[in-house]
Amino acid sequence: MAFFDFWTESIAIDLGTANTLIIHNDKVVVDSPSIVAIDKRTDKIIAVGHEANLMQGKTHENIKTVRPLKDGVIADFNASEQMISLLIKSIPALNKRFFTPSLKMVICIPSGITEVEMRAVRESAERVNGREVYLIHEPMAAAIGIGVDIMQPKGNMIVDIGGGTTEIAVIALAGIVCDKSIKVAGDVFTEDIIYYMRTQHNLFVGERTGEKIKITIGSASEDLESPPDDMSVQGRDLLTGKPKEILISYRQIAKALDKSIVRIEDSVMETLSQTPPELAADIYNTGIYLAGGGSMLRGLDKRISKKTDLPVFIAEDPLRAVVRGTGIALKNIERYKSVLVK
């Protein structure tokens, strides 16, 4: 068996709409935006990850930037396969090998995924030399990554706000008791900001600028204890067509995001209303755990806490909670066999 182990490498992948993270030998070796740049004339990928991200919104007619994943699932099969393959090849330890090792993989998937979408993920993995492919649901991976003991007969509520989807799940005895997956997450927040800039300030900004505004001054509440400074934003004036700059505050962004955050709050309330009473009693004591990049939005924890009257905790390093959990499941496959989809 040890001989075959030499030919096999184990990796855990969090295939996200916004970022793809890969763990190898207990270390995050790839943390890259899920985006590729393609030469339209040859259909070849010319850049992937950070390099392709810098090209976004700045390409000419022969180059297009593509995000192969939409709402947490594969939208462009060919581009996603090439992206996964290139990211795996960029892992330093696999780079030094003379041959391509076969891979044992655990890949993260949204809880609301269909059978067809699941097959697309599995086939993509098999084509990049995946010998053993296991899938794990995002809320489950997030719970493991946060440090929750999912095997206990005890209810825990996880809200994972990613790039494409928000996954809300109540977990007990290594299973998902009730869950809800909605397509309101980081990408929708960015779109809300772009729309707000266009309608309120007649300023046309691109996706990268929208994302930057969200990270720099994004807020879920109009009254923060330690508010960020105002930010100057450059874009194109829709009335004159000239480039222009305006100053915006976090309060304006809170207004822009309000509708989407209300949808997340309503989904959390809906999931709580479907929770069996014994588990609801557990959640009253343990509170709600937030993971994913979207949970870093200022004031979001306080807002959900106010809505649900429950304590809300943000995972440490929420961006990597899911991939951390996927890595732990990979390391202890026998223990987590019941939560992995083979």
C-alpha cells in the first residue's frame, strides 16, 4: 500500500464562485480568484487566478475573462476543468514531480446542488487525474473548519456566506437536519453596489471597483461603533461620459446592501422556523456561526443577532473556514465517511 501512496497525493479543494482554495499536506497552497482569461482566437487559457483577475474589465476584443463557476456550481465546464488543472499544477510539491500523481480529492459543494451539477464537479475532478473523489457539503465543511463537533447529538446552526450562494444549515449527528441555499451572497452585494452608484450618483463603475468598495467600506448597518473612513471612487460619469471621482461613506453602502441582507435574514428565520424543537433549544444555547467571505461585512453579525435574538459568532479567518474543514475531512476520511458523498 505504501508503494501506491507514493503515486498518490491527497488534496482538499474549496471550489468557490469567487475564490478557489487548495490544501495539500495540511497547508493552504493555493488561494486564488476563480477566474480565467481566454484568448478568443485560439480558445487557450492565457492567465488564471490573480493574473486573470488583474485583466478583468480591461481586456480588448481578443481576450475575454470568464468566471467558470456561478452560484457555487460549474457554469463553464471547459474553463473550470482547465482552471482546476492549472491550479493543481501550480502546487509547489506536485510541480517538482517527474510524473503526474493520481489524486485523492475532497471537494466542497453547495448544499442545494442538483445531481447533474454534482456529476459535473466529479467529472471535472476525474479528468484532472482524480482517482478517488469525495464531495462534502459546504455547511458541513464550514462546521468542521470552525471546530464544531458535528458527530454530537447537538444542534448547531451554520451560515456560510460565500461568493455565489449563502448556505444556511442546522447540523446534528453528522447530518444536515434542515437547510436553505439562496443565491444571495458576495457577488450580489457587489452588483447592489454597482447599481447604487449608477442610480444614485450617475457613476458607472466596474466589477473590480464594486468589489473594492465592498471590502473597504462595505457595511450591513448604518450605525457602526468604529466606522471606516469615506472612500473616493473613480468611474465614468453617465451624463457627460467623462471620468469622474466622488466620495462615498459606509452609510450609503449599507443602504445599497439593505435589500439583500434582509433576504439573508429572512432565510435564517425560515430555517430556524423549520428546526425541530430539541435542536432549537441547543441553538438557543450555542448561537449561530458565520463563515465565508460575506460574513466579514461590518455589522452583519450584530444585525443577524438583533433579528434572531441569538448570539452570533464569526469564525476566525472566515474565508478559509470551509477549506480548513475540507482539509480535516480529507485527513480523517474514515471518521467523516458518513458526511462525504463518494
